[in-house]
Amino acid sequence: MTDLVVCGVITNICVESTVHSAFMRDFPVTLLADCCAAKTRRLHELSVEVLSSYRLAEIAEITVGFEFSSTANAA
């Protein structure tokens, strides 16, 4: 199974949509939260909270030492 690592612009629209689509297709997804942005910090944080709360994606951050190999074994 291929693991997806997602980042991008407009967390609450484009990024969230991509994560939802990948989740519905049974791809394990890791969202790099600090590599995404939205119009406001609040919108970004709400979107990350939704994705995390419903376990649609594992949330990681580059600034705390993200390693791809650690996500491959999580599923």
C-alpha cells in the first residue's frame, strides 16, 4: 500500500479535499500541518482538528522532525 504525505495551500479546502479523497480510497495519509496554510490561522487549525479527530490523516510537522519511515509502520 502506498502512503501519501500531503501538504499544500488552503488547508480547509484543497488540502482537506485531497485527504478526504485519499482516505475514501483506503490510502494511509500523513498531513504535514506546518507545510499548509489557509486564509486565517483559525481556519487552518480547524481543518487540521477535523482531519485528526475523524482519523482521516496522521498529523505531523516538519519542525518537530518528521521522518517518512515512522509513518510507514504506523498503519
